[in-house]
Amino acid sequence: LRAFLFKRMYRHTDVQRMRRKSAIVVRELFTIFMEEPGVLPDEWREAAERSVSDDLRARIVSDYIAGMTDRFALQEHRKLTDPQARA
């Protein structure tokens, strides 16, 4: 069963492609939020701006991203990176 699942599901080409795309989205969101905390929602922005170190800011940004649903993360990424997307 394990070999079957790895071959047909976990390592399936489509799954690997989606996993790669997801990693890119998360990485880009993290970079944007670290560099521009002003684009975070108010509560998260205030916490990020008050952070006394880059490590603490990274933790705050990571926690915010971790709480996102897949759909919301994709929508936010599109808003922040696609010039034609509505803000």
C-alpha cells in the first residue's frame, strides 16, 4: 500500500507540480510580508512593525501565512504580485 501511494499519489507528477507552485507562493508571500509589513492586516502589521528583531518579525509573518487557507493564500499572492489583479 505504501509503495502504491508513493508512486500513484505522493510522487505523482501533478502532485509534485502543485507542491512546487505552493512552495513558490508561500516563499513569495513571506518575502513580501517581511519587506513590506504595511500590506499585512492591521493587527499583524502592528505586531510585525513592533518586532524587535528580524527573527521575531519572521515568526509573526510565518504565523500569519500558516493560518491562511490555500485559496486565501493564492488570492493574496495574486493581489500582491499581479499588476492586473484588484487590490
